[in-house]
Amino acid sequence: MTTFAETPFVRARKRNELFAKLVFGAMAALLVTPLLSIVAYLVIQGAPLLSLDFLVSNPSNGMRAGGIWSALLGTIYLVTLSLLIAAPIGVLAAVYLNEYAEDNWFTRVINLAVVNLAGVPSIVHALFGLGAFVLAAGIGRSVLAASLTLSIMTLPVIIASTKEALSSVPRAFREACWNVGATRWQTIRGIVLPNSVSGILTGVILQVSRSAGETAPVMFTGAIFFRPIPEGDPFAYSIFDQCMALSMHLFSVTTQVNGAPPALPYATAVVLLGTVLAVNATAIGLRVYLRSRKKW
């Protein structure tokens, strides 16, 4: 008889562990399988139209032919500009709330407002953008007004994810900097922010995904049903122009255009999904790289 033979208790624990692995593996498969099925269905249905010409040509024949260049470029403008507006403001707000603000009624009200803002429906943001930016500020329906509306809508996500990332940096790092005479801002700039960039990118990823897929905010503030632009020109839009957007284009060809090819809505959805996945993959790759450089 061996000295280290398994006892019934150890065998029971191993069986329980194997059972737990199987259950959680099945749950993960149940989550991933529908997603892969939806993506595969969209690609198969949209395959007849998916080509380079489809990406770089404008819609024609009343949206029944041509491609999606003007809508694709408009979406890139909207997502990029809203990111440039929301990311700095969201990160700075999170830095203030996590590093500078005291725990009092004022900061608690701000945190509560951020949480509540994240739950506001997009149509409410659209009406706010229409009243605040299009009418009150006099910007008019434009790329800028739509981007500002998307920025307001996505700010809570960036603030919340940035706060979590800042909180994950050990306090000992801050104390070590303070002990050698560094100011609070020097500590934040040189130690806290570089070690929390990977977490901040999580909020950016979510911001891009939501901005690209929203229809109501851009429909009310800057998107237009059809606008021909020079094909292949990446600077065809001004920030004060109205633009097309993939989300609104998909809605239009699905509900308002008769006689469109059956594959057109699916091909448009694949391009929208691919655009979001490409941006997300870039951000995720950068996040993985930055995490690999951490020493703790």
C-alpha cells in the first residue's frame, strides 16, 4: 500500500472539480454558439455583395444598388470624433473623482449621476443632443452635433472603467512616489496612468462599440438618408456637414427602401460589425501588450 494513496475525500473533490469544469464549459459554449451562428448567418446572407467595390462606391438607384462608402466614412467620422471628445473628458473626470475628490456628498452625487446617466435610453440622449447642440448651440444637424451627442452618451462608461483601472493600481506605488518628494500630479502622470492604461482601453472599446451601433442619436442630430460624396476620398466630409451612417443606412434599406437586393441589409450589417471588431481588436491588442509590460 502506497503512502500517498488517494482518499475518498480527495477523489470526491476531483469529481466535483471535473463536474464544475464541464458545467462552466457548457455555459461558455451556450454563450458563444449563438454569437457565432449570428455572425455566420450574416456573412452567408451578405456574401453576394461583399467586395471591395461595395465598400468604396456610393449607394445608387434609390439605395437599391451601389455600395456603402458614404455611410462607412460617416460612421468612421462619428466614432473617431466622439472618441476624441469623450476619452479625454472621461479620463480626466475619473482622475479627479478617484485621485483628488474627497468622499463627501458632492462626489457621491456626481458618482450617482454618472451611474444614472449610463442607464438613460439612447432616444433621450438624442432629444438632448437635438435641443442642446443642434438648436441651443446653433451647430445645426452635423457630424459635430452627432459626435457631441454620442460623447455625452458614452462618457459614463469611460468614467466608470477608468475609475476601476485607477483603483487597481496599488496605493503603495503612490506612497513610494510621495516619499521621494513627487507631487500628486507627477505621481498620477508618471505612475498611476501608465499602469492603468490597459483598463482605460476597456472603456474605449465599449465606447466605440456603442457609438458605431447607435441610430437614434445620429438620426436626430446629424445623419441624413442619402448624401453622395467623392468615392475613395477619406476627407469628403466636414465636421459641419450632415453625413450618412451605417446604422441609419441599415435601418433605411431594411424599412424604407422597396426592391433592394435581399443581401444588401446583411452585407451592410457585416461591414458595420467588421468595422467595430477591427477597432476593438486593435484596442484589445494594445491592451494585451500594455498588460504584458506590467511588473506587478
